[in-house]
Amino acid sequence: MQPLQVYQGTWQVNRSGDPANAKPERLKNQCVTLGIYFACEQRVNDKPAALLVFLPTDQPGHYHTQSILPEGRATGLDDLQISSNRWTFTSRRNQGGHVTYFRNTNVFTDSNHIHFENAQSPNGHEWTVQESGEEVRLPQ
């Protein structure tokens, strides 16, 4: 669970497509290890957004993830692959009989800076970037 600890803290989120005068979001991860689980309560601008639970698999750097929303609904089993400084979250959702694939890539340029890119695909092979940006850890 050691690599997951870097997620702990408060981050300022700046999206590439936002206007220059847009106020950045604040993403706060309050994380804990409990047995084989690692979990982070995520808050966006001080409002509860999700409880993100990580469960290690037999493969090094590979985790199953589950997001639980404030109303108690779980979004479905997803995956995280950590390879060096690159974290790739992958998921798929059945939307009205059609499967859409999602990929969130976080590249840690150091322990306080993340470049992120969120993409989606109709087939899991051809990806369209929906948003990208930077996250910077704020002092505690």
C-alpha cells in the first residue's frame, strides 16, 4: 500500500481548458490503511465527493478500486495500475446497452505535482481526451 500514500493531502486542481480567471478546485484526500484496504475520503471544495477504496491484487502495482458516492451508491469495480510515476485508472460503464470505457492517467512529476488526463473510448482502444490539467499539493 506504500505507493498509495502519496495520494494523501490537499491538492489544487487546474484544468487546461478552464478560463484564466477560473477559481481552481480543491481536492482533499483523507486516507487510511485498514487491514488489506486503503481508502481515501475525497472532498471537492470541502464537499464530500466519494470514498475511494483500493484493494491490492496478485499482480504488483495492480489494484481493484471502488468509489462509493455520498448517497451510498457504489459506481462499480474499476482498476488501477501503478507503473513507476504513472497511475492509470480504468473503468467501463454500461450506458443504455452501450459500453463506454474510461481512462484517467496521473503522472507524478514529483510527490507534489500530478499531470492528469481523462479520456473515454467507445471500444477501449481509440481514446478521446475529455480533460487534462495539473494538480499541485497544498501545504498542510
